Amino acid sequence: MPIRKYRSVADMPGPPPLPPLDPNNLKLAFDLMELSARLHPMRREPGVRKFRSVEEADAHRSNWEREQIRLARSRRDESRNGDPGTRAGTPIP
């Protein structure tokens, strides 16, 4: 297999397209969802919330998003400022 050099990532060809209706596509989708949940866990409270207006619902969502970002940043900062023998909260073997 020949080795090719590219000047930029933009010059590289993308992955080959997946065949439609392939059962493995669903497995790949679930694997990606699991990976994203591990990389950036989001806290969701169960239940239904009712709002009197769209503006109230938008404000609630904005506050929830702000809180999620704050939690992610604090987890990131804790992992950076933690023990030098750890990376992202996991001990280095």
C-alpha cells in the first residue's frame, strides 16, 4: 500500500460512504452516542416542565445550557489542577 503525503487535512479524501440500510450503521450511531456521552456527560433531570410562555421556556433552556457549560469547565479545571499523576481524572499507569 503506497504512502501518500498531503499538504493539508482538507486535501485528504474522506472516509468511504457507508451502504444505506446496513445494520452496522445503527451500531455505529449508538457507539458514537455513547462516546459523546462519555466525553461530555450531561445531567438531565427526569420529568416534564410546563412553561407559561415560549420566552420562559427559552430562559429555562438558556440557564440549563449555561449550567452544563459551567459544570464541564469545572470538571476540566479539576482534572487540570489535580494530582500530576492523573490525566482527566484517570490515574496514569
